Amino acid sequence: MRTLTRLIALLGAAAFVGCSSSDTGSEPPGVEPLEPPAEGAGIQYRMVTTIDPGQEIEKCQLFVAPPEGLNIQRDAVRYNGGSHHVLLFTTAYSEIPATTIRGVALDASQVHDCKDGPQADWTVTGVVSGSQSPDGKSLLGDLPEGVAVKVAPGTVLVMNTHYLNTAPEPMETDARINLYTIPDEAVETEAGVLFHYNPFIHIPARGEASARMRCTTEEDISVVRVQSHMHRRGVGYAAHKVSAGGAMEQIYAHDKWEDVPIQDFSPFLELKAGESLDFRCDYTNTEARDVIQGSTTKDEMCMLIGPYFPRSPAYETCRAQDGSSFGTWFGTGTATCAETLECMSTANPITVDRGAEFFSCVVNSCEGASASVSELTNCQITGGYGECEQECSGEDAEACGACVEEACAPAVEACQVAACD
């Protein structure tokens, strides 16, 4: 259980890992500056910084939402020079902290390095705006009349960019996000943004692999649009709507890892309680090393993103209302759940290879064992579905492991007898 219990903290932060920049060396086309919304119609958040020659870096800046809050009905995003994304996150703070999660003191109201992504330094709770395309295709876009993403008064926001400067001279960057708002009385339905993230990615050296995840909703929702996110090894993407009975209907597919297409739904994609969104990323790795999930261009990602309504906070990050489930992961190998459990138990500690061996255990499991493997992994990630919160909150790894082992015994028993067909 030593590897599994160490995975709790690793995957707890993965839900809001930052997107990664292009590393092709090409510069995106120039874009027109984005003027702020008219007075009373919204707000602009802007980051201006300098990227050193040859530097790949994530930058962050914290802002405080207006005292009246924000009802965001649409957004617009513009940025220049060598970045694959700009994102705006909400946090759990009501004032800008003086230190990061890791205890580093800094003035976060100014642009600062956040090399491991914003979630490594700040308590991120959701995403409200952003873009993967410098030509203006934004994450939120236009929402229906009376529908808005709500940001509570005084909420601290994190604006995040990820740049790569391949030029021999410094790069001046300018990223802007406009949030166009409506008054409280005009809001009929609160919207949210899906941010589904699959951390179980392992692509062998000079090989191919897939990562697939399914998230089931507990409430009826309407999805406005969706988009994917992969890094440069991504060669295919497909998303399906899955009925409560298991029938799959393809809703989105393409083969792009940058400047990805956005799928708008008209009429909206209706997802009833008990139905699911299922997404898969396909990869080809030409490098002489294994590639796993992560936030840099050396790593990979597999995500499903998009606005929807009414808001279901738990479903936004693919969790049940009680926070106990992270979804279902589908392996592409032949290992039974029992063999996968043995693989997990003997995998290298997370500190050795960042979880590569553990990730490969799940990826190499058979598709038929997905429910059992996911149940076991979910139990481990959540510390026995919360039963071991006290034991796993300290430094006593043995106490944490013993508690999780006992709490997850039923999942282990079910795993031992699960078949692949």
C-alpha cells in the first residue's frame, strides 16, 4: 500500500493542473489588443511579463473579484507570443495570501513564477475563463440568456499563462481576459465549467497508447460546448455521451493537439442523471523515453473542458456529491484487476518516478476490469472514502497505510475475483 497512499496527495491536486504550452518553436500569429469592457459591462484581467531566452515557464498573478461579485455571461481572451493557453481560476481565498501553499513569501498581486502550475502554489477551486487559441476562441464563449458563471464577491482569482520562448532574446508577453457580466436580477440559472482531467497516462518510448476516462453525472445538465486538451504527442481525441444503459454516441472527435476545434451544441447536449461523458486521448511517442501525465511540455495531458448549466460543483471535476468518486478509468491492456493490484503494490514510490509505474499499472489493466480497478483506485485516492482522513493527514505513513488497507478491504476482495470479460 506504500505507493497507493502516497498517490492521495499527488492526484488530489491533479484536478486543476495547468495546461501546457506548445514546444514546436513556432510563434502564434499576432492578435489585436483586447480593449476592456465598457464601464458597468464587465472587467478585464491582464498579465504583462517578460520571458527569458530559451525559458519555458508558467506565470501567475492573483486578483480580487469586485465586492459585488461577477455574473459572467461571456468572455473574450487575447494573448501573444509562444503560449498555448491563458486560464483564470477561482480559489478558496477571500484575500490574497502572503505565502504560497509551500510556504514561500511573495507579493502574489504581481506576476510571479508558478513553475509547477497554479495548483501547486494556491488552493484552486475551479476555472471560469480562458483559451487555448491566441486567435480568440475562448473557453466560456457566449452563454444563453439568463445563464451566467457566478464568482462570489471578493473571491481571489488566479490568472495563469504558460510560455515557451525559443528566441535568442527576451519575449514581451501580454495576456488579457475580458469577463462580460450581467446584473444579479438578470441571472436565472448558474452555469459552471467542466474540467475533467485523466491523470492515468503512460506512453512507452517510441510507442503508442491511449488514455480513457468516464464521468457520470448525478444531476440533469445541459452542455453548451466542449473542447479537448492534449500535448504534442496527441494524435486523436474522441468524446462520447453514454446512456444509463451504456450506449455510446460520439459527440466530438478530431486529431489536433493545438488550436483545437471547439464543439458547440445546438440544441444543447442534454445529459440526464445517470448518463456520462466518456473521453479518450490517443498518443504516439517518438521519443526514446516513457511519457506520463504532467504540466510541462515533457509530459502529456488528457482533458475534457466546457461550460454547462445548471451548475453541479461536484461534476465539474468528475466527483460525486460526497467527493468520493473520481470517475472510471479504462485500461488498454490485458491485466486482470488482481494483477493490477499486485502491480500497484510493487510499483516504485511516487517520489522515484513521479508515479510512472503506478500509472502504467492502470493503463495496462484490461477494459473489462475498469469498474473494479477504478473502485479500488478511488478508495485509495480518497483515503478509504474519507475514513482515514485523520491518519493520512500527518507524517505517519504506516498508520495511513494500515487504515486505508482496512477501509479498502471490500474493494480489494472484489478486485481479486473480477474478470476481464
